[in-house]
Amino acid sequence: MNQSANLLSIINQVKAWEAEIVRDLQNLVRIESVTYNEGKAVNFLADRMREFGYDEVRVDAVGNVLGRIGCGKTVILYDAHIDTVDLGDPDGWKFPPLSATIENQILYGRGAVDDKSCLIGIAYAGRILKELALTDDFTLWISGSISEEDVEGSCVSAMMQENSDIKPDYILVAEASQGRIMRGHKGRALIRISVPGKCAHASAAWRGDNALVKALPIIKKIDEYEDFTDDAFLGKGTIEVTNVECKAPSLNTIPGEAIITCDRRISCGETERDLIEEARSFCEGIDGVKVEIDSEVVKTYTGYEIVCKDYFPSWVMEEDSPIVQAGIQAYRALFEKEPEVTKWDFCTNATHLCGRMGIPAIGFGAGDEPLCHTTDDQVPLPELFKAIQFYSALPLFLAAK
């Protein structure tokens, strides 16, 4: 069967399963899976993969679900995260956030656009390729990863360690992209600046050393800083003060320590050392200041612990790279027009899979990114069906590279 016939078979199969796709997405949205509470949704997806006839299904120690179809030479990993942010104020929603209500071919609910429509989409792509017996030339792993909303990249990092037999040649991160092909995004880091002082009663402040007052010029320098390298594709990085914590035993005591937390958006591949040195430049002339990348301990719903350093590098694929070109070719062949190739403004699990591991990656998904995390969380179903066509077609083009 030639490529055109394969693509027509994929389009027809998506059409035949539209009602079932919608039903599965509704069922998944109705399962609350806020970060660190993904277990029921993981079990739902694992069960569906088994019912779809996947060659292998596993839930790893971290709590991620992985399904495989095929055993061909080219190894491809599709990833979409199964967790969501909190439901938010129910009064702010047009429909209840777990109702998965459909109106005018739009499905509403928490996780509809971020990221359960993409998750159902890639799961069905595996089913379609299996049903049509198109898997001779590749191995496709479908990952429903956890805890992305809190610590993007960390649980897929643990997933790759726990499943060391999976060695992808290519990655697709399935997140909302309005049907555009994404070839990169900025990274981020949390910078922690600890300014020392000495506590004293506010009525005799001269006996101490007010750490908050010492922190003010540092905050001012951060706020005024603009000397970022400008990347031709990603643009400039940014740094913003997002929190100041003062350590003092009471409100009538000057603080003995002030901790400044900064969100640093990474554009040009700055290393941890680069970011530390940049932050130290804000503290010149103030003795005893400690600058570090923040860390936290993550415990997943299975009890698996991950020590996470809050440094998530940027990544960019060149437009002439094989994976981007395969995406363009698949899109063009399916939809008979040129795709828009661009970048995300937010971070995804590609920060580890491509940014750290160096595996060639692209992103693609249905829905509008600005609706993520809002009480207007929604996905247009026709866009989802087109995304599933793309997910199903892409391995055919990647295996030919």
C-alpha cells in the first residue's frame, strides 16, 4: 500500500472512531487528576491501551503509563501529561469543570485542552496504526506522564531512568499548539538569593542588621536588568522577582534573613553556572549573600520520590532537521497546505527529553494555548480529530528518514 493510501486509511479510521474518541475523552476529563493524584486516570488509560490491543502496556514505579505498538527499527516516543492544575472556582466555569460538556462541537472541562485531548489523541494514534497494520518499520511508545504541571521534565526524567530499555530516536510532545508544529521553547529556572542579616527588636533596630533593607537594592537591580542575549528564534530571556520571604520571629522584629525567589526564563541555553553568575552580579557589595538554583522533593502518587532541581533548559530544533521536516511532510500530505512552524511560550516535558537528553523533538496538539489553566478550558473536537490524523501519520514519515 502506498503512502497516499495509508493516509486515506488513517483519515477514514479516525472518522469511523470519532464517537468513541469523544466518549473516551469525556470519561478521562471526568476523572479528577490534579497533580499528585493521577492514579485513577493512569489506570483508565492503561486499561484502554490494553483494550486497544497494544503490544505492551506498563505502569512504571514513578506512576507513568506507557504503551507500545510495533517493534521496528525507528523508535518514537509520544508524550502527553495526564495531570491537571486545580479545578479552580466552580462558579467561574460555563459548565462544571468535571462535566466534560459538549456544546457546538467544543468539549469543556478541566484538562480538555491541557492535556487530556492530546493524551487521548496519541493513544488513539497507536490504536489506529495497530488496526491498520502499519507498524512494521517503527516502534511507537505512548506515554501518559504525571506531575508535569508542577515539575515539568522531572517525572519523564525518572521515567526514562526506570524504563532504560526505551531509547527513542525521536520525540513528539503532545500539547496544545493550535495545530501548529512547535520546534522549541524557552526554559526556566527558579533562582534563590539568600540575604543574611541579624534579628533585633524593631524598637532597637540598630542592634541588628535588617536583611530586607539589604535585599532592596538587589531587587531593584533585578527589576532593571535587561542585558539578555537575544536568540533569533526564542527571543530574549527574562528575570522577575516572584517572592520575598523574611525570616523573623515576630512582626515587630527586623528580619535576620531575606530570601528572594526569581523566575528566570532561559532563551539561549544558559547553564546553571551562567545563571548563578548572573544572579551574583546583582549582589555585589553585599557580604554573605548565597545564590543557588532552588530544589524541591517531589513525591508522586505511588510514593516515588524525586529530588528536583528547578532548572529546565530551553530547546530548539532547526527547521531543516529530519523530525521537523517529517512533521511538515506529514502535515502537507494530510491537509494539502503548509503548516505554521513556530515555538511555545510555555515549558513542556521537552525541556528534559530534548533540552537535557538531546533527543530530536517537535510538539503538536489541538486547542489554544492561552486557554490552558483557565476556567475556559476547552478543545474543539474537529481540531482533535485532525491532530489524531497527524499523530497517526507522523511515524510513517519518520521511519522513512
